[in-house]
Amino acid sequence: MPPTRRIYRREGEESRRSALITATQSLVAEGGPEAATVRAIASRAGVTAGLIRHYFQTKEELIGASFRALMDSMIQTGADAAKMVDTSPEGRLAAFVGSTLRPPVMEAGSVVLWAGYMHKLRNDPDLLAVHEAAYLAFRDTLQDLIAALPRKAPAAQHRAEAIAINALLDGLWVEGSLLPDSFAARELITIGLRSTGAILGVDLLKPTDLLPEFGKS
Amino acid sequence: MPPTRRIYRREGEESRRSALITATQSLVAEGGPEAATVRAIASRAGVTAGLIRHYFQTKEELIGASFRALMDSMIQTGADAAKMVDTSPEGRLAAFVGSTLRPPVMEAGSVVLWAGYMHKLRNDPDLLAVHEAAYLAFRDTLQDLIAALPRKAPAAQHRAEAIAINALLDGLWVEGSLLPDSFAARELITIGLRSTGAILGVDLLKPTDLLPEFGKS
DNA sequence: CGCTTGATTATACAGTTGAATAAGAAGGCT
DNA sequence: AGCCTTCTTATTCAACTGTATAATCAAGCG
């Protein structure tokens, strides 16, 4: 008998590409880069392996695209929280801080996914540029929020403050994602807000009683 | 003619084990976990692949040992800087901060190496325990330094402060290692000292004019 | 000095990897 | 309808993976 051939639907290019990218991300998050083989990716995306080379010339290209997508989504979450208009400057900064310290950003999967791409940055200048751009975009958002605060601080200081707070949030994000059981429920958010406030000389804990509502999509 | 067999020396167990661990680390740092194949590791360590299984029952065991070695060396550097006796409490804390923000800790290789092991933490409880122990050891050293400061702050606050400063240093470490060209020479150390001081309410910049001398081995 | 021991090498193996190619199916065009 | 381009699958390939096992040689001991 003729070998029964798999039935399939034709899908738009965008749909297939994003399905492959999503599949790649979930595999890297679960089992690291070595788990993201072309066959595993294809299987999870519901297609066969050969299709990958139809949309991405090489596997590296797919890896790069999925890294880009991750970075985009990370800075997007923060940018959304920073855009809230009907709030005080302190409230927007607090919302920004909070959004990075709770799911979906603060999750074991995100950190592991991010770490999984890390070593590729050293050998691939394009990927490094993506990383640098995302880092600077995140920091610039932060710096704008800092500049909007009602306080007397020289603008020259804003850069250093943004670097410090960005680092603080990164560190809390990593630790909280990797060791979720080592911290009480909202402990890291409180610590993030208090420390950010200390660095900037403002009080962020007061206006954030409503914070659990912020950042919900 | 008879195939010439490779000449070799017998080495002590400790020497071979550490050679294999070092080789594993340098390969992971350079090309990520996927570059650390048994053959590459053996070649770099100057032995043949089969020998690995003589010292480590499986490759995973070797990976675990090299992760342990990395974590040990990381916390050791900080502990050494914190142990300086003939200095003020502020001076010791400043030395601790500085030691994490300069080589050999702050290096692209270190971060990439650390990130390379990351995803294994999710599936291997033993490795996760190693990571947690190292993280807590680092934080405890920090907390002791904080407790020794001459200031009026409730001891209950020390834990939160140590978590925050640890996160800050982690974040600066990652960013500085990954994007070394984005920061001026001692910029990150200054930022680390100023921010740590702000979180704790002390001045760390003053007593650290000699800081470049600290932490040199 | 000869012998035993076990550290080390060499070879083999089954499975998997990323990539290449050819065949077939779906849908748009006229 | 019929053709033609684009998408999708199936199959193949050489290279590489971790592990297992057998052969061999270095070195310490009697």
C-alpha cells in the first residue's frame, strides 16, 4: 500500500514562523539549547523537520529569531507598565519595577531561556547587538521614569542611577526565578521598591498599595 | 608497521580530575554547553575520551563537578575580600563589592560559564542545591559585613538589605561582563559602591581610595 | 629483576544531529 | 478545467554524540 502521508494544512508564513519560534523557546526553556533540535522543534510546532529550512535558511537563523523575540517581549512588558498615564511619576516607576518582579517576566522559564542563548552572544555579533539594544532600551525606559520624578537631582546622575536600578532588577529577577521558594510572596517586590527608592532618594512604597492590580494584561 | 600508540604518563587522581574539570569549564565558557563534548574535553585535558569515564561515571557527573568548582571559586573570591582584618567595616564591605566587579570574577567567560549550567538546575536537584548553597553563602557573607557596620538599623532589616545588594552586584556583574565596552573603566565599581551605600545609608566611596589595591591575589 | 595492577589508549557501536534533496499536495491564476 | 508556483513531507547522508569494551602500557611492589 502507498505509505500514508501526513495530512496537513497550508498556513500563512507569519503563523508558521511564530509557531516555530514559540516551539524553539519552550524547548530551550525546558531543556536548554541542546534540547532544541530541529526535529524536536518541528514536532512541537506540529510540522516536519524539513519545513524549518523553508522558513529559516539555517538553524542558527531560527535561534537568532527566537532570541530576538524573547528580548522584544521582555522590554515590551516593562514599556507597557511605564506607559500608564493616569498615575504619578512614582506610581509609574513602581509599576515598572513590579512588572519585572512577577510573572510572566519572573519565571524560571524566562531566566533559563535567556541564559540558554547567552554563550551565543560571544561568537555572533548580530545577536550581541540585539542584546545590547534590548538592554539599552530597557535602561532608557528606566531613565525616562527617573527623569520624570519630582526631585532635585542633576540629570548627569540619571545614567548611573538607571544602570544601578537595572542591575538591581536583573539580579532580583534571576534569583527570584531560580529560587522561588527562598522568598516570601511579595518579598522581592517590596525589596525592589525599597531599594530603588533608596538609590533615588524617593519613597516608592507608599503609592503602590494598588500595585497587585498593575501590569495585569 | 604496527600502529604507533600514544605515549602517556600516569598522573595522580587529583591532577587528572582537576584537569578534566578545568577543560570542561573553559569549553563551556567559550562555546556553551554543546561545545563540551567528551572528545573535546579529553583533547583539551591532554587525554583520550575514554579516560573521562574512568574518573567520572558519566558525563553528567563531570558537568556537576565543574559547576561545583565554579561556584566554589566565585564565593571564595568574595570571602577572601571580606576577611581583611586591618580595615574598617566600611572598607571590608567596599573591598567585597569591588572584588565582584573586576576580573577575574567580572569576565565574559565567567558569566557565560555560569549561564551555561543554568538550565541543568531545573532538572537536577543536586545541582540546584549546589547553586542555592553558593547563593546563600555569598549572601551570608554580605549580611555579616552589613551587621558589622556602625549604624542604627534593626537586625531584621539585614536580610532584605543583603538580598538587595546581592541582586545589585549580580546584575552589575552580568551587564559588565557581557557589555564591557558600554561602561567606563571604574564606572561600575563606583556605581556599585554608591548604590550599596544608598541602600544601607552609609558612605562607601570615601574610604575606598585605595581600592585598586584590594583583592589582588 | 619480573609481575601484577590499574591508569590510559584505541576501537566499536547504536543513536542522534543538522542539512540536503526529491517527490507530492494545496491553492491561486487564467 | 488545467497549469504553475509555493508550501510541506519523506527520505537520505555524513558527521558527531555518549557509552561500552578490549587491548596495552606505565609504574610500583615483592
